Amino acid sequence: MQQQERELQGSVTSQWIKKNFQYIPPAFITLILLVGQLTFGILDSYVNLVVAIATSILAEMILARFVLGTTKNLASAYITGISVGILIRSNVIWPYFVTALLSIMSKYVLRYKGRHLWNPSNFGVSWMLALSTMSVAGLSTQWGSNFAALSVIWILGLIIVNRAKRLHVTVTYVTSFIILAYVRCLITGDAFLAELSPLTGPMYQLFIFFMITDPPTSVSTKKGRIIVVILVAIVEFILRLNHSIYAPFYALCLVGPIAKFIDLKMTAPKEQPHSVGVLATK
Amino acid sequence: MPKKTAQVITAVIFVALLAVTFIASRNNRGTTAGSAAYTVEKEAALKKYGFYLEPVNEETGIHFRHICPDVDPKVSNIKMQIASLGASAAVCDFDNDGWNDIYFTNSQTGSMNALYRNLGNGKFEDVAAKVGVADVNIKSTGVSMGAVWGDYDNDGFKDLLLYKWGKAELFKNNGGKEFERVTEESGLPGWANINSAIWFDVNNDGLLDIFLGGYFKEIFHLDSLNTTKIMPESFKYANNGGRNFLLKNIGNGRFKDVTEQYGLTTTKWTLAAAAADFNGDNFPELYVANDYSVDEFYVNKNGEAFEETGSQAGIGRIPKSGMNASFGDINNDGNPGIYTTNITEKGILIQGNNYWQPKNGDMQAPSFVNLAQLSGIENAGWSYGAQFGDLNNDGFMDLYVANGFISARENTSYWYDYSKVTGGNSNIIGDAKNWPDMEGKSQSGYEQDKIWLNNSDAIFEDVSGRVCPPATYDGRSVAMADLWNRGVLDIIVANQNNIPVIYKNTAANNNHWVAFDLQGTASNADAVGAKVQVEWDDKKQVQIVTGGMGFSSQNQHRLHFGLGESNKIDQVTIYWPSGRIDKIQSPAIDKLHIVKESQQ
């Protein structure tokens, strides 16, 4: 009897999680932000974050209504906004507004067969960082050395990407990064830990749990996703050898859309209704 | 709205946003410290800005050259990172002949420090060896990082505190003729890696006390290490730097370590400090600028303890790379703010410098607002020392900021390598052996020093390179002084691993000035902590006598006020640390006034 009750409860919980899974990634990225903010005060200003999130959500609401003629779950826009708020560093407010706006707009402009090609925040952040201005820099420093906080983020992140059936993407990327970091250290003569070091920073936590796992901009097959993420790691490797600080963003920005385009060309019907993936778009 | 129309409008806005951001980014590429193409014409500068700064090293006979400190071969991969400190300049009229002299520190073992005595005829003579303050960089006591002058025994002659990666040294000034090393009996601490020091009277007992700011941990001898784990544990949240020291002057040339008693126990990576009374109780508050962390603001509790209120005060919330602390009343409201420098490297690290303007309100708990962006003095480069001073005597304090970290091979950059380790975990960043070899690369090198002209009420114009020839050394320490007693502020910049630059200021305008040299009686003899408020032509400017401020630097002791074209001062009020207040009605202009604290 008790076992039946436990099974029933487990089933109910499982169904609840399945039904509401779209809210888990936003909750997780909020948790990352809270851990960073409460332990180290990572945000220079709450205003910047609010501007980024508000811009993303408003842009999503307006563009979905007028461009697609529909309404959309705003979890994706929220993640885009929060990602921009964390990944962009500026002493002025306008980059948060512009980056968030560019990110969301890219979903509605850069499309093929009814699907967007770029991960939104990856597009916006990459564009702003590539301009190399006096107003914008990227998040390139660590959030301190709190291993407990880091462990919580990694464990939860892995559980969530596993649930979203994207664990193979994260694991493949991390494995590729480590192998290629070793190759880089052989080439550059720098310490292996120096090459591995970026992986321990917050920029990569957002990258591997939110950007490269983004279902709407991933290709359709598991094998394809593994190949694509290896290609991302290889392009990043080449960019790093050329001293590109924001190599992972640029690599995904270059490889991701091409892969998605080929995938859509090969597999997708001519036009599909716009959809939001399980892990939502960032 | 039809979907098609919405799609077209969205696409147009999207493309426009891309175009605008692209064009804007190209347009502001020239505003960074390192890339501006400057044209300098003296006559044009004089006509437009009313002053011109001319390098006069040769004419003055100042041939000093700084040499960076040695570091252990175990950390040779980042030698230039570690050995990037030590060039400093401190101004003082050490022999009381009425002419400002300059002391430069050197940092290689065996190198000589220099004391350039102002001969009054435009020439300077290095008398350091003759008076006993040259040969101070020796293996057993370490190498110089900076120096500050202060009359600790109130005998009317300023003594020399030399701080080191090693043992800090105290030299007593015997009548301006010679210096006597009194370190051993003074009670100064043993080995520590000190990169900032100031004199201030923490309890207003009339005796100058000492603050020493530690950078690397005191257990390390950087030229002979037994570990490579010497680096900060974090780029933004490091607490594994050297300890600070508060040394209370207990008279008879002795100092007592009261650091713990006064609550200055943090171990951040301190690079600068400055002290002034911000809450009107006459006791000086202490501002501590920290690298790899937040800055700290210590409120003085009746001279008996300090309370750190940086977060509540607004200055300790965002961790940056604090490298300077200097005071300036940029909007003539009688409330000097604090300028702190950090790092700005376009597209990579945009920290921005801060100008902390005191807010009106709770006097017991001072708080500040950052006006650097509004004033246009935020982004300079990899900044170190900065000083305010009215360079064209128009009545508004201008700003000079020394820039540049490591100028090695041209057109190379260590920033990518740097970003790898600074983004990593403490076990990685904290160990020098993990840092990629610099291989002679530059990092924020060849940056132009910034000169900002205050056009009125704290609105600054960047005139870098337009009022002097380009200066792209690795600037560290900035000091301002009237070196030729002409009523204008000249500038001395000490550059790392290079020559200093002595800028002679040529003013070509009808502006007036006044200067005050204060002598305490009930207060400490140097009047450190005194405030002078000059009121003229509906303006009110306050300056503070300090025992060192900026980065490893000390301005002239006298306070210099530009008056614009006004030929009359309404009133001057002097607030002495003792609590006494002296007022001078309509003092003569274009004159240095030597003012002794009144016997009330």
C-alpha cells in the first residue's frame, strides 16, 4: 500500500516536473544569478539587469504579436534578458538595452523555414563584444572561489540538461574543451591549468548550460548535435590560438547557424509554425 | 498591422541597430588612452587652454631613471607583472629654503634613490647621496616602493618615510642638512611588501601617525621565493594580500603598532590611501584603495578606532582594481571628493575610474555618489596615480591621470593570456606558475596619460596630448608642485622602469592665484588634515593638507588655488585638525601666504 502511494506520488511529481519543466531553466539561471549576487555581489547594478530583462520580455511580446501573430511563453525571453544582464559588462545602461533588443530581434529576422538560426543572446552578446568598444566588455572574471556554490551550479546544471535530453551536448563540449586545452598547452607551452582555467569561470557555466544546449537552435539528431558541438569546440580552439578572449561565443555564433541551416535544409518541411524548445531559447 | 509589414519594419530596425552600433564603435575607437593621434602646438594650446606643459628634464638636470625590482626566477614568466611597481615621486621643501625639492625612488637592489634639491635657478641637484638617502635599496632591507615626507617630531623639518618591499625606513631630517636613519629605534614593522603609505594624525594629538598599505603578503621576499603561490586568489574578491599597518606616534621618535586595536585588519591588496575628515568631527577618515577587490572607507571614531563602512558609504560595493586615492573639490561646493583609478581596456575590461562626491546628509555616516561618468573623467586606461590641481588658474581644479601598465614589445598584448587565468579558480590564478609566460608582450602599454581640463562646475574636457607632447610611458606616480615659484602648478610624473617627466607649466592668461603654506602649533607641525576654504567671486573651493595621496606620491605641501580673472578674495577659512578655525579677510592675491595656526 505504502509502495503504491510512493509510486503514485513519484508519478505525480514526475508529471508535474514534465508539465512545468519550461520554468526550470529560468529558475536555474535565476539561482545562478542569486548565488553570484548573494555571495559576491556580481552585479554592478540591478538597473542594468532589469533593463536587459524588461527589454527582452517586451520585445518578445511585441514581436511575437505583430510578426508571428501569436503570443509566446516568456520564459525564453527572460533567460535571454538575464543572460545579457550577466554576460555584458558596461558602465552605461544603453548596451544592456541594445544587446537585449538585438538578441530578441535576431529571432524574428534571421530565420529559415520558420525557425530562427542563432541562439538569441549568443548573437547579441557576440555582436556587441566583437565591436570592441569603450562601452562594452564581457564577463571574463570569476565569481570568487566558493567551491560549494560552484558545485551546486554544476550539479543542478547537469541534472537539468539531462532532463532536457541535452546532457550529451554538455558532456561532449566539456570533454572536447579539456582535450583541446591540453593540445593548446602543448602548442603554446602554457600550463595546462591556464588553458583549462576559463572552464572554471561563470562565463562558461552560462555557455554550457544555456547556450550550446538551446534546443531551438540545435540540430535535430543526437549524432548531429554531438558533431556540431565538437565543431564549436574546434573553432573555439582555433580562435583561442589567435588570442580571442570571447572565443566560445564567437565559435557558437559561427558554427551554430550554419549547422542549423544545413539541418533545416535537409530535414525540415518548408515552413513550420514557430516553436519553443524544452530548454527554451536564450 | 499585417504580418508582412511588421516583418519588414522589424528587419529595418534590426539592420539599423547593427549599423548604428557598428558606426558608433568605429567612431569612439580613438578615445582610448593608447590610440589617440594627438597634435600638439604650443601656441594653439596656450591660446585655447591658457597653459602648456613642457617636459624640461634636460634643462633642470634631472637625469634619474627608475629600474624595476628583481623577482625570483621561479616567477620570471610574469616578472613584468610582479615588478610593475616602485616608481614614485614625493615633493617636499626638505631644507626650508622656499623651493620645492623632489625625491624619486628606485627599485632594483643596488640602485640609488634621488633627492633633487631645487637650486632656485631652474636647475636641480641630486643631493641624495650627500644627505644620506640614496643607497637604500639593499638586499637585507629590501627595495623602495615609495616615500612620503612628514614632520613626525614637529621640529619644523620634514622627515622621510621610505616604504619598501622589505623593511620600511625612517630618516630624521637634521635641519635640512642631512638625514639620520632612525629606523631601528622607531618601532616600524619588519619585512612587509608595502605599496602605499601616508602620514596623518589619527587622534589629533599633534603627532603624525603612519598608515602602511600591504600588497603582496609580508611572508614573501619577492626576489627569493620558496613558492609560486603568491598571486591574488581572485581578480575581484581577493583577501590574500599583505596586511596593513597603523603605527601610532607615541613621541620621542617611536611608533606603536595599533592596527588591530583600530580595526584595520583586512588583508586586501592595498595600493593607495588618503585621509581627510568627511564628517566634520575633525578626526580624519581613511580611504583605502585596493587592487583585486573593493575599496574601503574607514570612519574615525573619535581617534580611538576605525569602523569600515565602505558598502554603506557606496564606495565599497563594486570590486575594481583600486590604484589611487586623491582629493579634489571639482565643483567648488566646498566638499572635496575622492578620485580613485582602475582599469579600462576597450572591449575587455571596462571598470572606469571613480569620483566619489560626498552626499549631503548624515554627517556621522558619510556616503558618496560616483560622478566620474557625468564629469567625463571615467575612462582613462590602465590608470595609476592621479592628482587634481588648477593647471590654468581659472578657478577650477583640473586632473592629471598617469596611464599605462607594461610597455614592452609594441603591437603585442598579454590581455588574452591574462584573461585566461583571471577568469579561473583561485587555485589557478593564485599560483604564478599557471600564468602564461609574458614573452615580452605589452599589456595596456604605450598609453597616453590623461589630462582633463575642468571647464567649470565639474565638466571636464579631455586635452590629453593637446597641452603637452605625447607621454606614453608607464606612468605611476603624479605629483603637482610650483617648482619655480611662479604661481602655477608644474607636474612631476614618475614612470615605471623609465625616466620621470618634469612638466614645466607655462600659463598664458590673465588669471590670478593664491597659495597657503600652513604650519600647525596645537595641530601637528605639518598641519596635515587642515582644510583651507577660499571664497571668491561667489565660488568656494576647499583643499586639504595631506601627508601623501594619489598613488605613491606626495604633492607640494602648500595649497594652490587658481582664482580666474578675479582680483579679490572675499575670505579664507582654515579649519585646523585641533579644531581651531582661523579666518583671513581679503588676503593678497598672486602670493604665497605662510600661515601659522593661531594661539586661541
